[in-house]
Amino acid sequence: MIKMQKGYLLKGKSRVVTDKSIIADVKDEDFEEVQIAIPVNQIKNWAEEIELIGLDEEEEF
């Protein structure tokens, strides 16, 4: 199964983010909206990693 996620490609670069604010000092027009295909198994792996390093706690990380 695949999860489709909206992302933003930084024009002229090989970088895609899911939140434009991750990259500082870049204007909205410097991004192109794209769709990212993420296998559910990858999401499960990320969730396990987050739990293992303790980032699943209530505190901000």
C-alpha cells in the first residue's frame, strides 16, 4: 500500500519537503507542489525509529 502525501519541491534543487517552513529564507514561489508516494512499510519503519529514540513522548522534539 502507498500513502500519497503533498510535498514541495525546491525549484532548481533535489530537495522535497512536506512543510515549506523547514527551509529558511525561501519564498513560496520558489517551491513547486508535488505528490510524494511513500510505502506504508516505510512509514511503519519511521514510527518504530521514533519510538526507539524516544520522540514519541508528549514533549516537543
